[in-house]
Amino acid sequence: KAKELSGNQFQFYSSDIDNRSIETIKLENDLYKALNEENSFMLHYQPKMNLETNEMIGMEALIRWDHPDLGLVPPQTFIPLAEETGLITRLGEWVLKEACKQMNQWYMKGYKDWTVSVNLSPQQFNQNNLVNVVMRVLNETHLPAENLELELTENLIIHNTCKTTTTIKKLKNLGIKISIDDFGTGYSSLGYLKNFPVDTLKIDKSFIDDITTNKNNAAITDTIITLANSLKLDVIAEGVETQDQIDFLQGRGCYLIQGFFFSRPLPPGQLIEEFAKKHSKKGLKK
Ligand code: C2E
Ligand code: MG
Ligand code: MG
Ligand code: MG
């Protein structure tokens, strides 16, 4: 219906608020349509590196929407809309299946020790049949559960802790890895870490950005690394862009790195051709 409105748009564009809501409604409509079309969405993959071995350990799948008029719409624009409208369940399942299918192809080519990470939104995590969906997708794509990691956020974990614990334990029992994304930015207490069987803390980019100049962010990063070490969890830094940041992190014992310093998120073909061939010992670990 947004198209019909566009002839009278001067009436609606009289305030910023109305302007935004009409654009939002149109975008929601487009999102709904895009879900029923092929090739509207795609996944890019950003490598995760281990500085100790100088090898790729896997990659994060990040969704891209190729909008017919607007071009590439960033996930931070449409993921919240997908959450508000409930479309996130279908969209999230598409992401999960696409990422597992792709990872299984890489697995078959010999990249057997990579893990693909998939972001789960709170609504997707809280859907009742999440564990069944994950099991079905692993079955359909033939990907071993050990090669899948789910990235959850802290804010998801503070709600409904009992059900959340049960769900995470069931996922872990399948063999899947769990990481806490954007760690340090949520409102949760740290207590949950002892109850949830998580594998990895992912230090948020906002701390990494000025890690070498801002004492507070350096201290927070230090604390997260120490916390991870004492709880025997892995720790990875995201949004790493410079050698100085690498030096800082390596000096503090954080060896897992994701960020533009190594690579931007890439389409799957490019990930292999332009990055993985230089940064993995494919075939040696069969
Ligand atoms: P995130 O999960 O924290 O993902 C990391 C974001 O930081 C990605 O943005 C990535 O491109 C960006 N990034 C990584 N390294 C650097 C760097 O060195 N410099 C800079 N400037 N940026 C860097 P992207 O792809 O735009 O995704 C943004 C957010 O959208 C994600 O944050 C995640 O919360 C959400 N998202 C993306 N894909 C999905 C998805 O499939 N499902 C769900 N539920 N959320 C998703
Ligand atoms: Mg993430
Ligand atoms: Mg993150
Ligand atoms: Mg982030």
C-alpha cells in the first residue's frame, strides 16, 4: 500500500516521525515480500583467526538484504523490523539452514575444523521449538553439530533464566557451541555464566575500538579476558582493525580475533579464494 501513498507523500512527510513510520511500514512490507522470493537475502562470512597458529578457526555468517530499490540494506536496519513483525523466525531459520549448508560444503572440501557462527535473535531463541528446528536443519544439511556455533546476547539470557538454561543445555547436548556476543554491553549480572554451559565470550567492538587510548576500555577488556581464562572459556575480540589492537590483545592473552584487520565479511566464493587459501592448512587434518 505504500506505493499508493507516494503520490500524496507531502501530506505525510510533514514531520520526521510520520516520515519514519511510513518508511518503516514500506520496509516491513518489502521484507515480507522478500521472504517469499529467492535470492533477496544472502550471507557474507567474516573469518575468525587464531593468532597462535595463524590459521582460520571459522567464520561468522552475517545476513545481507539486496533490496530492489534501496540496494544493500544493513542488518541493523531490518533485523529489528523482522523482530517486531515476527518474521525473524522464518528469516532466522533461513540463515541457519543456509549457513549450515555452506559450512557442510566446506567441510566436504576438507575444511573440517572450521566452525560457522550464526547469530540468534532473542525472539528466535525463545521460540518453543528452537531445539527441534536446529536438529532438523543439522539433519537436512548433514553438518556435524560440532561445526556449528550459535551467538547469543546477554540480554537474552537474563530473561526467563530457567527456560533459557534448559534450552542452552539441550543445544549443548547436541554438540553445538555457544558464544556470548557483544559481551560486556548487556544489563546482566555475571552470575549467569556459572549456570550456562557457554564456550566463548566475544568482546564487543565498542571496547576494542579505542582499546589503546582509553584506559577504561582497556581495563574492561583486560577483565573480560581474565574472566574467560578463570572460567576456562574461550575469548574472542570482534571489530579488530589495527596492528596496535592486535598487539594489545595478544599481550593480554587474547589470541582469537575477528575484524577488518584480517578481512571484511565476504561472499562464500571470495572467502575461499581471497582469504582461506592463505590462512588454513586444509587437508592436513582429515
Ligand atoms: P554482530 O553479530 O556483533 O556482528 C559483527 C558486526 O560487526 C558485523 O556487522 C560486522 O560486519 C561488523 N564488523 C566486524 N569487524 C569489524 C571491524 O573491524 N570494523 C567495523 N567497523 N565493523 C566490523 P553487520 O554484518 O552489519 O551486522 C550487524 C549486526 O546485525 C550483527 O552484529 C548482528 O547483531 C546482526 N545480524 C547480522 N546478521 C544476522 C543474522 O543472520 N541474524 C540475526 N539475528 N542478527 C544478525
Ligand atoms: Mg555476532
Ligand atoms: Mg558482536
Ligand atoms: Mg557488535
